[in-house]
Amino acid sequence: MTILSIEHLNKAFGGLQATNDVSLSLEQGELSAIIGPNGAGKSTLFNLITGYHRPDSGRVIFNGRDLIGLPPHEIVRLGIGRSFQRSNIFPRLTVFENVQTAVLSHYQQSGHLWRGTSRFGKLNEQVERILHSIGLWDKRARLGGKLALGDQKRLEMGLALALEPKLLLLDEPTAGMSSEETASTVALVKQISDEFKVTLLFTEHDMAVVFGIAQTIHVLYYGGIVASGKPQEIADNPEVQKIYLGEKDAKSRFRG
């Protein structure tokens, strides 16, 4: 079943064509990646999907509904979550309070109205489950802003999961991480895909990460899709090797 269909999407900023006739689709439960050089249009595409930008033309269909013209908060309520290149958390709240705030927001409830009630207890159980899933339960009392970068990224994924998304967009989930943090984040992405049964679409520069977990890969170049396929198909694609990496050993780099 197709959960997301992007059809002939175009967006220009002045004389810059940020997305150029982009079309792609995601099947429910799929774990897919979008790769491309800096400035290829990856973040712009995410902004178009989530309503932060409005395209000049084209359609974004999510679960049969056209998202064009809807504000970001309405798109979130329909079931699309997102993380950003720079962590988007509440730095002065504890880890627990960060996720608790997101859960309460999802149910459109004010914390003080439900505090001490059985309903509030059940919501906190959901917070606990998410924190265990993302590996931050032991750090639940720490301030979000005091966490290491890798843990801040984990927390941001927890905030997204609190909204119970059907589709989760991850923008450069391992950017700036050490090799250990990267390996841990890759394992977390796989776990989220399996445990929460959420469709995942992520952008990434680390080819070892991409080819280690993506089931399908879409390659953006100057705002347009130049190739889509299974990892092996992308690794063997001469055009991708030339325009994405421009190196003789591109194939080995793609394979990590």
C-alpha cells in the first residue's frame, strides 16, 4: 500500500530551482533514504512534505489526502513526524518532561489539568515506553540541553514518536556524530522501524549508514530525482557514481 506519493513537485526560490519535477512514492512500512550532494534539495523536499514551504506546482498525497496548503501542525496531526538537522528539543526541560510535553500535545491536553488522574498516569506510561525504546530511560532526569549530541538526536526521535506518526522523516540523523554515536543511531533507526511499524524516510551523507539500512534509495541532483531503486541498483548506477561522487572509486564508497 502506498502511504506517500509525491507528484511532479516544483519549488523555486528566486532564480534557484530547489526541487525540479520531483516524483517518488513510499510503501507502508518502507525504510527509504534520499541522498545527494549539499544543495541538492533534500531539506527543501522535506519542508515541502511537511508544509513549511508551499510548492509552485505538484502534489503531495499522504494516505490519499493532498497535503498542499495545509499548515505544519495539521500535517503532524495527520500522521507525519519529523526530526531536523539541528536538534529541535526543549533544552531547559528534563528528558522525561520533553517527551511528556509531546505526548500531552498529541492528545491536546494541558498537563496541569490531568496531573494526578488515572488518564495522566497512562500518558506517563507511554512516555516511559518511548524513553525505554530510545535508550534514554536512565537519563530521564537530565536536562535536554545537557545531553550529548547523539542523545539529543535520540530525544528528538522520541518527541516525534510521541505524536504516533505513520510516516517519520529524519533529516541527517547522524550529522556531527562520532562513529560510536553513528552506530548507535543506526541501530535505533532500525529498531524504530521494527518496533513502531512506522514508515521511515531519511536524508544522510554517510553512505555506510544509507546502504546499511535503506531498503530503497532516491538520489537528488540539482533538485531532481536522477535515480531510484534498491541499494545494489544505486551502487551500480554509472550516472549516480559520476554526478553524486565524481570519483573512480564511487562504487566502493557507496558500499561503505
